[in-house]
Amino acid sequence: MTDKNAELFERAQRVIPGGVNSPVRAFRAVGGTPRFISRAQGPYIFDAAGQRYIDYIGSWGPMILGHGHPAVLEAVQKAATEGFSFGAPTEREIELAEEIISLVPSIEQVRLVSSGTEAAMSAIRLARGATGRPMLIKFEGCYHGHADALLVKGGSGMATFGHPTSAGVPPEVVQHTLVLEYNNLEQLEEAFALHGDQLACVMLEPIAGNMNFVRAQVPFVRRLRELCTQHGALLAFDEVMTGFRVALGGAQSLYAQLIPGFAPDISVFGKVIGGGMPLAAFGASREVMSLLAPLGPVYQAGTLSGNPVATACGLATLREIRKPGFFDQLSATTASLVQGLDAAAQKAGVPMVFDHQGGMFGFFFASELPQHYNAVLATDKERFNRFFHAMLDRGVYLAPALYEAGFVSAAHTTDDIAATVSAAAEALALG
Ligand code: PMP
């Protein structure tokens, strides 16, 4: 390939490890040349060679309104004019905190940070500080960013590269991290029976988007909530991906509809709350959050935390998605995409399964939906890779690894969905 993308990839690899600043962008799982994006508008991204793609990555989740939404653009431009960063508090941080809290009843206070990694890492520290206990549970295939203690069997990018746990993480650092199978009640009971009084926290991706799309089953979440309460461990929902994406109140609002009185103790957010700018947050009850510095003994800080341009972007985004009917419309668009793809797969006689919620979807080349990470690994990877490239060749940009979820935005039109479905029909017919 002699196009501009290949040229840029070669140049990038000289100065940036692997040519990318986040591993999955390198197309290592699917092979081929990563596309270097020069601009985006609405549901489309354009690469350096001028090729247009219908974008189902949306910056891995944040771009729920599509790219360049006028209200968001205006808010960001105005904020940038007023100043990039002050290192002092601003009214907009309060507004964003108020907005988040008003949409997520389980939290009374939030702290803003700059990435999901930071938010999850801080949530763990807070849980350990609150309980005075060292241990935490996470689940195989769930990714919570790349803080050392959470970087064990993290699915997603790590799965792509065949390293379940990163080098450079000493065993002592992860000795307090217990990794269990997702949706496995037996292992959960056993872990609490053995370590209940040492557990600070259980961290869960309620819909695991880092192994494509796997839901935590309702009985599993119900029992997890009971066990945490009984043993005095905090239940942390990592809603970096699902927050303000699968529903306005995040995945926790869906479980609260199915499990009376359900709420996590700590919530972690990112992606949509920044609208594409570096912004994330963690929140909990006032009692737990007041353990943070400067009020309490758990230290946590950030030079760019609550950045004025990022908060303007996030706030404008949240104000759009909370408008009446937004999620109904977004969910209907996602459902029509999934139904179209499903019909195309059936017509082509290709075993494929799908799931979706709000503006997030997943699909597997398998005959039933996987319930945990090993089942995800057993789906047809070669077929996925061929499908990915066939779609890319037809101007549809899916996540370049089967371990990743897909994202639909409010900017995707009926025509975009129809074009995607007809591209899929052609791609599936290729075998
Ligand atoms: N938690 C989840 C569920 C995520 O999906 C991600 C990123 N994909 C993170 C945490 C880490 O967020 P960031 O990449 O912003 O550090």
C-alpha cells in the first residue's frame, strides 16, 4: 500500500512505539495499515488519503452526538477563548458535577479527573482507604484502565496482544487483586467466603465492553450486591464505557429497574462525560467521598483535573443527551443497525449473535452469546478479522478487534444504517 496512511504509519513508527499512542489503534489484531484520521464530521471520519468511513468507534465511546455537534463546538470554542487551564476552581466544574449527580442517584459527590484510568485507580484507593482493607476483586475480560493493581487479565487491548497481564507490574503489586470469571456465581461465593473480611472493593464492568459486549447477569449482580453489603466491601461500577451511553443513568439504572433498591457504592465514569475531551470522574456517597484530600486522608490530585475546556465539552454533551427522547431515538437507531446486521447474517447463513443497549452494541461470530471471557475467546476470530477488513474496504469503520464494543451516535442516519447493512451483506457473502 503506497497511500498516505501507509506513509504516515511508517513515519509514526520511527518516533512513537508501534506508531500509536494507544495499542489497539495499531490494527495488530486484524492486521493491515491503521488509518490516520484527518478530520471527522457527524457520523463520519476521514482518513489521510481522503477516504470516508461510517464511524462505529466514536473515539471508543465519547462521541455520542457524532463529531462536531454545533452546541458542543460552540461551548468548546467559547471556553477556549476564556482560557485553557487555570489550576484553580471554576463554576463550570460545579455545574458538571451537579449535572452528573442529577443523572446518577447513587452518587452524592464526584471528583473530576482526566482519564478513565485515573478515575478507576482513584476509586480503588478510595475503597481501600474507606475500608482499611487491601484486597480487590476484578473479573476476567474487564478492563479498568492501566493502573498496576487493575492490570490483570484486562481483556480488550491486552487480549489483542496476548499478554493477560502487563510486564513491569511486580507480583507484589497485584497480590491483592483477585481475578474471577465474569458471571460465575460459584467463584464469587467462594472468594467472599475465603476473603470477605479482607475485601475493600469489587470492581465490575456491568456490561463488559472490553470483551465486546457481555452483560453481567441479573442474579449475578444481585448476589454481588448482597455479598458486598454483608461483608462490608464496596461495590464499584466501572461505567467509563456504559455511563450515559447505554442509558441516561448508565447501566446501574438498568439494574436498578430489575433489582429493587439496587445501587453501587462507587461509580467510575469517563468517555461520554468528556464528549471527546480528556475528562473522567468517580463518585460515591458524601460520606465516602469526604475521605478524599483535602478533607480526608486519601490523597488524589491533578494539574488538569476539571479542565475548563474539557468541562465545557462534557457539559454541552450531557445537556444534549438529557433532552427528552434522546435515548429512545439513539436506542432505536442501534436496534435498527443490529436487526439489519442480524438479517444479513441469517441470509448469508453465517452464525452470528448480537446484543445492544442504548448506543452500544456487540456481535460475535458464534451461535450463542458468550457469558464470560473464555467463551469470547472461543468465538471465530479469523472470521471477525475478515469481516472487519471487508467492512473497512466498504467504508465502514468497526473496532479493529473482536474484544471491543461498537458505538452508535445520534448523528447516524437511516441511510448510514442502510449503507452499513448492505456493506455487511456483501462482506458476509465473501466468506
Ligand atoms: N474502564 C473502562 C470500562 C474502559 O472501557 C476504559 C477505556 N476503554 C477505561 C476504564 C480506561 O479509560 P481511559 O482509556 O480513559 O484511561
